[in-house]
Amino acid sequence: MCQWFNPFILEAFPEVEDRFAFALKHINAQQQQVVKAFILDVLENVHDSDELNRIWRAAKSNTLFSSDDGLRAFLQEIVRRIG
């Protein structure tokens, strides 16, 4: 799913809501729940900046964050959007 959080793809979606909807529509409801559980585990248990960034880069997203707080907020928003 994270591959769809690509700055070049997302330029087509000026509204943030549309960007998340676009990325989430590429995985089914069961996959969304797996993603949600994984993100919640990461947010709760990963406190090391390097490890957090390794996990994000391994997800194949081209979206970069200037701080861990920005990445954590982004991950929290994915969880919120999944519901």
C-alpha cells in the first residue's frame, strides 16, 4: 500500500483525503486490518528513530519525512483512515 504514497502519483490529488483514499483503495478490507495492526504495533513498540525509518523505507514509499513526529503522525492518520 505504501508504494501509492508516492509524491509523483499524489500530485494528481490536491486534497489530503483523496490521497489516503487513493492509497487505501489498492488493498482490500482484510489487508487494511493487517496494515492497521502492524502500524499500531510499530507506533507502540518502536521508539528508535533509525528503526522507525528503516521500517518506513522497507515499505517502498517514496514519501520522506523531516522528523519522526511527522512520520508518526502520518502513520496515525493511516490508522485513523482505516478505522
